[in-house]
Amino acid sequence: MANVKFINVTKRYGELVILDGINMEIKDREFVVIVGPSGCGKTTLLRMLAGLEEISEGGIYIDNKFVNQVHPSKREIAMVFQDYALYPHMTVAENMSFALRLKKMPQKEVKHRVSEAAGTLQLQKLLDRMPRQLSGGQRQRVAIGRAIVRKPKVFLFDEPLSNLDAKLREEMRVEIAKLHQRLTSTVIYVTHDQVEAMTLAGRIMVLNRGIVQQIGTPIEIYRKPVNLFVAGFIGSPTMNFINGKIEINGEDVYFKASGTAPQGPEQGASGGTAALRPQVSEAMPTTSSSVGRNATRPQVSPACAEASAGREAMPTTSFRIQIPSFLLPDAGAHKNKEIVLGIRPDDVRVGKFSDKNRDVIETVLEVSELLGHRENLYLKAQDIKILAIVEAFFNQSPGSAVPVSFNHENMHLFDKGNGSRISV
Amino acid sequence: MKDKLKMQVTSHYRILRSPARGGGKSQARKKLIRNFLIHFGIILFSIVCIYPLLRIFSVSIRPGDRVISTDLSIIPDSAALLSYARLLKETHFLRWLWNSLIITMTTSFIGVSLASTAAYAFSRFKFPGKKFALLLLLSTQMIPAGMLILPLFLMIMKLGLINTYLGMIIAYSVSSLPFSIWILKGYYDTIPRSLEEAALVDGTSMIGAFYRIILPLSTPALSIAFLFNFTMAWNEYLVARVVLFSSKQYTWTLGLFELQGQFITQWGMFAAGSMLVTIPVLLVFLYSSKWLISGLTLGSVKG
């Protein structure tokens, strides 16, 4: 087992910079997931660590040894490839023992290690089969087996589950987590699937366009995304982003919404909008009549009704939300600046407001998606789109008025100009 | 009740079947005609291919005075192996066969060895002039063989290799290499690079990955390249004509030509020789066929 260090690692193809000054230290026995969208450079970084790609600048250290010029076979790493890369002319046992036979390890030891790994991965009955006779999941297990028989210092996984179906992916994810607990080895795992990142990682490195966006534990990254890209990339469904401005009225600080910010990581990286994280909120199904009975809640405006009926030319009348002082202590510095409020869909509370001070936003239900135990509600407050997650079954039809409020504690504020986080 | 139900089911079945049966008949007729035409074509081409062989065989076993005959029987009356015996006794036929075999086998092995490594470099590495070199190789195949005779002769003469095996081997190898390189490069391109990368991580060198992983997976393409080299060198006449002078160094193509005199041609011996030279080719083809397997890389990567 060993630690891994990336010191200012850069990769260039001519003028094109693929990775720009990556710095990170991965501790011994740590499980680090490198996550990012396609083309962000995460696989290139892993391949550079494996020795399959040249390093343009900077240095990589494995177990405190500078390995930039070290041949892949001498780095004491094992890699599980995205496409399995099993040797098709060898049986499962031969595939798994290939590296050991190259090392001229005694036959007895080779056999012992292969049978041990086969036992862990339930491959005992498949040892004499050829790769073409295996299913996708079995092939992936063989690829993992080929890595673990070597007892390397560092395991590298390059999107190992991306070719498997959803059910198998879930099973293998659990298997990999168990394997890490058992082997207590250093693991570097590349994926674009944030669910894999969140569930497997001890720490996550979020990459975008070759630049490290954030390094932290899954919960840090989920709760305190440092910029719009991370906020939009981590979390499913994506965080709601709302454009607006900070207004100060005496002691009170307000966020005045002006429109929906572009959703998704790419837009999020450049633009600034407030973001909310969706979680299963304690949704209390509200019927039209119950809304109607609640005199304190605003009624659905004609404009909203028009919007819900699919018509356009809706007037832009924004809403205002009070920002708690702990969220933005230096509010004065951001007064009248364009910012983005982010809130995850599970922090959008629907139809239950015991707190009198809570800002209630009147929205209209556009579409609801029933996902079994929960339901996604696509809402619209004038021209601002909001996604909320509630428990199933939310018994409302499209066009219904749905009052919502945001969980103030989990609101995120970002500078619209540079996308960086401004809230605490 | 049961009978009634059975009748109903039967009649219903007939109704359902009746329109299909009419359509089925015409379809079956069409299929029959199509099959007949296909088989007729195949049989016709087979006859065109096989008849000359049978005719040569027939000539090779005819007595000397009945070689040119209008008799269509394949095995004539008083058939004998006299021409074979005379060929082996009165000429250097075995020597010619041996010469051909040595030149052909060496050419094939050298050709495949050089082409397999050169093609790997073209397939896997980036280097200046790669595209140009590939095009240059391809362009050599577009020049008619006759045009190359004189430069080849001059080159071999300057090397002092006239009338030697080595001269022939060099001449044949250089002319078959470009095609073999293109065949093998095309095949290597289909083998996923991740296999070599996995081998590198597992502990092989680049050359080790080539020999342990790539070559075993390339046997179909290697067989094709070998067969191409073999048949090309085995049947070649023009280059042999200008490089080889002494009868003892002749390949079989030159040797058989010697049987054709100014006033008389030994057709019986000529045919017997032609029959005998097909044997090595047949053996090589039969042996190579076991390597011509498709789908060797199945299961290696996600398809």
C-alpha cells in the first residue's frame, strides 16, 4: 500500500491543455474518486499515473518515489480498464495469473493467489472459460480479479462499471466497496457517475476542463460546493439555479429572483445563479381546494394559469426570499450584484409551512414524475423553473397552484460573474 | 361437443391457412428457381475451374503417343505413370522443386516477420512521414511487375547475387512486403489498444506485449500474409528468368519451361510436373486453414 502525490501535473497536446496543474495528495489506503464530465481529463490523469501517458509537466509520486519515467510494470499498480481488456486467447485463470507468471512466481503461489481472488469474486467455476464465454458482469469481475492477484500498491479503476446495466452496476458497486474494506488498499477510481462517486469515495476530486474544481469528502462536496460547476454536477436531480440580486433593507437581507439560471454543469461553471439541492421533503399533498382555503397564501395568478396551460408571454414578476444572516455575513459587499441562488430539489419544501417567517413562493405545477417512492415536481414561479422532490403520491394535476418554500439552511449563493461560492 | 369443437378449430385453421398456402406455393417456386440458378452458376464455374486440372492430370498419365488426342476420357486406356517416372529420372525436377521450396519458404518467413513488425509500427506509433511511407508502400503495388525486372536485375547484379538463392529471396521479399504490411496493419488496427496497455501494466515490455498478446491474436492475418507470400514466390517466373542462369539453380517454373523445346514439347512430363508442384501448395493451404479463424478477439473488450 502507498500514498500517491500529483504535483502540478500538466498534460498538453501541442497548444491544447488537457490537464492544468493538478495537485493532490492521496493518503495510504484512501479511496479517492476522480469525477467529472466526459472530456474533463480524468482518464488522462489516471493513465498518466499508470504510465500509459506521458506527463508534460509536473511530477507523480507513488509511495514517495518519483515515477514520471518509470515503466508501467515497475510502478506496482494494477488497473481495471473501462472495456475490461481481457486477453481473449487466454482462459480466466490464465488472464488472472498473467502478471504473476511474467514475474516468474512459483507455480504454487500463482495457483494460491488465483484461487483466493477467484473465491473473493465468485469466479471459481469460471476459471477454465474463455472471456468470450462470459457475461459482461463476469468479465468485469475477471478484470478486477486480474488486478487483485498482483497485490499492488495502488489500484486504478477507469470507469469500470460504465458498460454494465443498472442492476449489475449497483451490485458491482457494492462489491468494489466491500473489496476496498477487505484489501485496505489505496484506490483511485475514475467515473463520470456521481452516484458512484458519492457512494464509494472517501474523498472526491471534481475535475472540469482539466482543472480541479474541488477536493473533499462526498458530504463536503454535496453540502458546500465551491462553485456553480460542482453544485450543478454533484447531486441528482440537479440543483435549481435562480438568477437574482441581493437587496438590503435595514438589517434584513433579501434575494430578489429575476429568472432561472441555465442548468447543468457547463452553464453553472460560467454563470452565477442561486442553487437549491433537492431532497425528499416532507411533502404534504395539497389539493386545489386546500390552497384555496388558506387565506394567507397567494392564489394562482392568471399569468401562472396561462403558463401552466402552455401559453407564453407571461409577465416576469419575481419573488423575494429572506437570506439568513449566517448564510451571507458580508451581505453588504454583494449588494445589488448579480448572484445565483442554488437549492437542491430536496430542499424545496412543498405545501407545509408551519414557520410563519418562511417565504412562500407561489408556483404552478407543470409536470410531475412518479418514481415509485418519490415524485419529481416540475414547477414554475412566473418564468422561474423550480424542481422539487416530494414523497409519492403527490395528488395534483398539472396547472395546480403549489406553494413552495426553500430550506434556508441549505441554500447556496454564488457569484454570477465567476461562479464561485459566496455563501458560508 | 368435443368433435364439434375440433371441427370448428379445424375449419378455422383451414381459413387461416388457405391464403398463405397459395402465397407459399409461389414463394416455394421462386425459391426453387433461384436455387437452381445459383447451383447452375456454381456448377458451371466449378467445371471451368476443375476441367483444366483434370485435363492436365489426364495428359500426365497418357502414354507418349496419345498426349494430343480428342478423347475426352479423364483416365485413358493404358494409363501409366511413365511421364512422372521420366520427369523424376531424366530431369532435375526434384532439385527444381527443392530450390523453389527453399526460396519460397524463406521468402514467406522473412516477409511475414518483417511485415508483422513493420505493420505494428505503422498501426501503433506516430512518427514523421508515416502517411507518406504507407502511401509509398501502396504505390509500389501499382507498378506493373515487368517494369521492375530491369532495376531488380541491376540491383541483384551489383550485389553479386545473380544465380543465388539470396538474390531471389531479396527480390521476392521486397515485392511482397508492401502488400503484407497493409494486410497486417489493417488487422492490428482492429485489436483494441487497451489489451497492450493491460499487458504493459501487468509487466511486459512493448515488445513483450506484441509477442504475447498481439501476435497470437493476429494468426488469421499472419496466415493470409504467409499464403500470399508463398503463392507469389512459388508461382513466380519473370524474376527467376532474369536472376537464375544455371539449370541446377532453377525453380520449378523455369525447369518446366525447359521441357518445352524448339521442335518438341514434352507435354506428358510437363503435365506430370504441373501436377506435382500443386502438392506443396495444397499442403500449405490445408495447414494454414486451421489458423484462419474469425472472432479471435471476441470477449476481450466490451463489444
